[in-house]
Amino acid sequence: MLRAVFTFKHLALFGISTSVCLACGGADSSVAPPLLGPQIEVRYLSTLTAQQQNAVAAAVDKWTRAVSKNIGDFHLNGPANDCFAGEPQLNETHHNLLLFVSIADIDGAHGQLAFTQICGISSADKLPILSHIRLDQSDLASMEARGILVAIITHELGHALGFNPVTYMPKGLGSGTPSDPYFSGLTARSEFANHGAWYTGVTVPLENASGDGPNDPHWRLNIFGDELMVSSISQGFKSPLSVITLGLFKDLGYEVDFSVADPYEVAPLFGGNRVLPEVSLANDFRTLTPPTVVTPLVSH
Ligand SMILES: [Zn+2]
């Protein structure tokens, strides 16, 4: 397991680089400025083409504009392959979310396109600080050809940032039965009411097709239709990032810029000129091992 470092009384950080000196200052070496860094730092574990890297960059840019929070600085220390096969050994201090992106075979062509794991969370607010997105090598060309790669990575990054049961269940924000699970955060509920007033069920409805109850981290497809965080996607989907999804992130504790949201109204997929789901993103959140809980470093 990734080992968390809990006591840093003598921590001294020099400047804003990754130069870190542990236990090298006296108790009076008082001010240790927090490491500055992006909301999301991407680290590739595979070779991505320029086009694939652009897809990741587009997803990161959108989420970075939409949600933000100074989650803190964390010492990440763990052996290789700790959370997933191919994970490098870690021994570094890092700010906010470190996101690994890898390409490897998942299940051959079709089936699973990608999945996301949460490897580390902050003890302070339980938000992810170390996540991993894996793209299925056998499906990459197809995803690119169909023009859905950016939407799929943006979807997975939503899981990596917090739209997952590891993050919202401990906060008491997921509930309901397997047939009618829901997310109960007040901001998401309020935004849903503004854009889906026709729905009379308990809000906000999570996917009930898997039987996983509130542990299925997707909006309910037959209520939401085409939205970023439903569990299906099609070539014709726009996969809009809705204010409802941003409301969920507000409920998780992020600061949110709702103006980044795409136009969206809650509307099921019913024939007509609407396209039907083509590929599934169901079961794309994996919890092979519980995430390591890491305490943020105290900067003074
Ligand atoms: Zn998903």
C-alpha cells in the first residue's frame, strides 16, 4: 500500500520547485510555502500520440476551468505497482491531484473502453489526490475515428476528480435502493430542479441499470439522456458537462465556475432525431484496492 507520511514538523520546502528537504531544518525553520502547481498534473505512463495528448489536454483544461480547490501538498511514497499494474514507484511531494494516464489492453476490442481508479485521497476532505485513467489500447483507434475520445477522457476525468463512490459515499451524499439510487447533494439537487422539473422521483437519480445502487457513479441514462456523466456514449452525443454535474462537485467541496458548463436540459433519449447509446462506459470505475489516505503537509 502507498505509505502516508503523517508528521512533518520539520518540513522545509525550498521555493516552489520539487526540491524538498525533509527533516533538515530546525523546529524554528518556520515558513514553508505551499507547493504551487496545477489543479491536475498529468503524468503519462505510455506513449500517446500528439492527437491523444491533445484529447487529454482538452479534458484537463475543461475541468480545470470548471472546478478548483487548494487540496494541499502531499507526500506520496509507495512501491511500484502499488495501486495498479505499471504504476511507478513514488517518493515525492505533490500538490493537488496527480493523474496517471496509461494505455494498455483491458479486454480487447469493444467492451470496456477505459476505466478510472482512485489510488490516494486526502485525509482532510477525502478528495482524490492520486488517480489513474487507463485507456483500452484495442479501442483507441476506434474512439478517435468516432470522435468520442475527448468525451470519454473528460468523462473518466470526472471520475478521477471525485464523481465516484469512494469520494461521495463517505460524505453521505449517495443513497437509495438498487432500483432507485440517487445523489443527495443540495447543489446538484437544486441545479437538477432548474433543468429537469418534469421529473418527480427522488433526485438526483443515479444509474440503476447495474444494480450497484449509489455505488454506480453515473447519472441515470434514461432520465438524463445525453450528458457527460451518463454511462453510455454515442458518436452523435455531445456529452455536455452540465450545471448538475458541476453542482455535484460543489457538493463534494470544490469551488465551481458554473459558467464553464455546457448548455443542457434533462431530457431522456426518445427516438426522433436523438441518437441511441452506442458504447457503454458502465463499470468504468474500479476499486481494486481501497485508496490510501494521506494527510496534507502542514506548511507552517
Ligand atoms: Zn463512467
